[in-house]
Amino acid sequence: MKKSKKIALCAILSAFSVLMLFAGAVFDVLSMTMVAVASMFVVVVMIEVGDPYPFLTWGVTSALSMILLPNKLPAILYLLFGGLYPIAKERFERLHYVVAWTLKISYINTALILVVIATKYIFYLNDSSMDFTVPFILLANLALILYDIALSKIILLYIVKIRRHMGLKNYFSN
């Protein structure tokens, strides 16, 4: 019974993630915002269910969004950065904060390079404003560092306030 609850939660949150990414694909202005919102569903799975279910949620959401979305940019962003970053962040933050931030910055830049390569050279999204220019890389790093800080605050808000009000504290425990 417990395993079916966990899989059902992953399926529901994957569906919500695909809907958020679809909204980002339809409204280009919201593409990166919806990737950030969709990544929060991975965080919920990490907190409530634990391993390996966040990877399942990321995989299902990535596959469905790559198949279903009319504009592939949110799907690529989620596949290469948004869905995996909360999982990597949780593992990095177990280490010393200097090592953690070094790994986070390395992850951010690696994902950024992969996103630019995927949008320009694999999927040929010529309307994408992503390119290997110094201002773009600096602004993207700044934005993603701010995203990391905001994600930490939102996770804390979820654990302290939202989770208690939803009554999920012991719902998925073994």
C-alpha cells in the first residue's frame, strides 16, 4: 500500500510538472519561471517520499515534456537543469559549504553549457536567446545562484508551514 501511494504521488506531481512546463511552452515569457515551479514538485517528492522517487518524477516529466510540448525550450531546461538541480543541491549541501558552492557553480555552468548546445546545435532553436557570450553567462550564473538561494527559502517554507497544514508529515513514512 505504501509503495502505491508513493508512485501515485510521483505520477500526480509529474502531471502537474508537465502542465507547468506546457504553460511555459505556450507563454514564452514564463518558460524559465515554469521550469523553476516544476522543479519544486521534485522537491516535494524528495521531502515526502525519498530516493529513488525524485529521479522517477524527473524522468517521467522530462520524457513527457519532450514528447508533448510544442516549444521544446522549457523541456530542455527542465531535462538538463531544473529537474535534477534540486536532487543535486540536496546532495551537495551535505558537504562543507565551500565545497557545496563549488560543486553547485560547477553544476550550474555545466548545465548551462549543455542547454546552450542542446538549443543551438541539437534542436536548432534559432529563436533562443541563449549563446556563449560573456554577459549571458554572467547573468545566467547570477540568476541561477539567486534561484538556489530562493529554492532554499521555499524548501524551508514548505517544511515549516505548508507541510504541517497539508497533514503530510507522516503520510508517506514507512
